[in-house]
Amino acid sequence: MSGRKPELRVVLDTNVLVSGIFFTGPPFEILRAWRDSRFVLFLTEEIVAEYAAVLERLRVDFVGIDAADALKLIIAHARLIVPVSLPAPASADPDDDKFLACALAAPAHYLVSGDQHLLTIDSYDNVRIVRPRTFLDVLTGDSKRGS
């Protein structure tokens, strides 16, 4: 048996990724933890397309930040997978189901989101859906806050 710790498998909702690129705070710290190999990020083509569309819309407002390069880096180092088909819509906003489909295909431990449609689900087929702050608490081992 190796002494390696099992990899933590994660999906980031668009609002978390975008906030992490443009602002400080928990989403930024999450991207830093990913850069430091503290978890494995999973993506699908559909998620990448949404990330790219939102970053393109915000490019005008954030001239000093090269979000396209950040996205290229993320795509190059994340794991691109094929999503599963969900048996039925899972979220009040069907557009959010792509994150659940990716998380199930991973299979991810966490889906990190600030989206109320996803957060009200809490967990889906063994995938915990948590806010960025809660996920940071998981990463730092603060079990009182992360549970």
C-alpha cells in the first residue's frame, strides 16, 4: 500500500472560476490550491464553453487581466472528461445540470458553487455541493466549518 493520499476530485461552477480569476477571496484561494495540486479539477467541453463565454463577456470590464491565458492554463492542467447523462433534471435551473453531470462522471467529491440552484441540492449521488468558503475549510482541515 502506498503512502499517497487519495486525490480530491472537484468541479468548479462558472461563478467560482470567474471570481477566482478576477477577484481575491475564497475563489482565488481555491484556484491557488488547485495550482498547488491540492485537488484535481474536472471539466467537460460544455463547461469549458461556458467558462470561455463568460470570460469573454467580462474581458471588456477587466482590461488588465488576461482571462484567456488563465483559461488556457486551466484547460491544459485540468482533466477533460465526458459527462454522464442525468436520468432527470436535477437543478431548478437546467443549465446548471452540466456541473452535476461532470461531477458524476469524475466521480467528484465536491462541486463548488455560489449558485443557489445548486446549493439547495446540498448533495447529489455522493457529490457534496458546497460554497467556496466551505470548500476552503475542507482543504485546510477545519472540520468545524467545513461540515
